Amino acid sequence: MITQPSAPRILEVLQQALTETVLPAVTDPVAIATVEMVKQVLGTLAIRAEHEIAWLVEETESLEALGASILSSHPGSARVAAALDGARASTTGSLLLSEVSARYSRASEILSCAVEEVPLDSERRADIEAALDARLTHELQVIGDFQLVGRT
């Protein structure tokens, strides 16, 4: 019985069932590799289910702050301004993943425009690079240490 019916917990229970019940009964090497791969995907999904909305909301807020900061030092950055306006206009307060993801996508345009529009010698370039690094860190957390188990 699952007493904590969150998505991450359900995925963890499935992983445990594969480890404790299915794997001991499987002898075929290809089937074992497939079960191990499914376990790995379930683990990655559990992490993602637990953190995804928080990561998206946090990064969206960070990108909006970055856009505002860029506009304070580079008021002529029209594309950054338009991207920031678009992100802010899409704020609904909803925590539905589809809506949070849509807002994150619009906020991502701030970063894209900043990379293209802010001069390389600007004091804001370090902030842009830090935002890119943060994005990469989240992507690695979402994807996980993905390896094709049992594949050569």
C-alpha cells in the first residue's frame, strides 16, 4: 500500500518493485538491461516530478529579474524589453505544469534576447552567463545521470 501517493513516491515504489520482485525473476540479459533502464528512467522521473515546477518557477523569476537588470543598464534593449513584457503578461499564478512551462518558455526568450542583444563588454554579460550556467545545471538535474544501461 502506498501511504504517500505523490508522483515521486509512486515512481519510487515502482522502482523498488522492479528491483525486489521483477529483477530476481529475470534471467535474460537483454530483459535485465531493459528493466535496469526502466528503473533509471523512473528514478529520473521521480526527481523531475518532485522538483520540476519549483525549478521552472525559480528560473522564470530569475530570468525576469535579469531582464529588468539589463533594462536598467541598457534601456535601448528593445528585444529584451519585449521578452520581459511577454513573460510578465503571461503570469497567471497557476501552478499547473502546462501553464508554468508555458510561462517558463516565454521567460526563456529574455535569456535568448539578452545573449544576442547585450554587448559582449557589458557588465551584465556575467549575469547572462550565470543564467546560462543555471539553466544547464537544471537541465542536468532534470535529465539526471542518464546512461543507456546494458547498451554498448
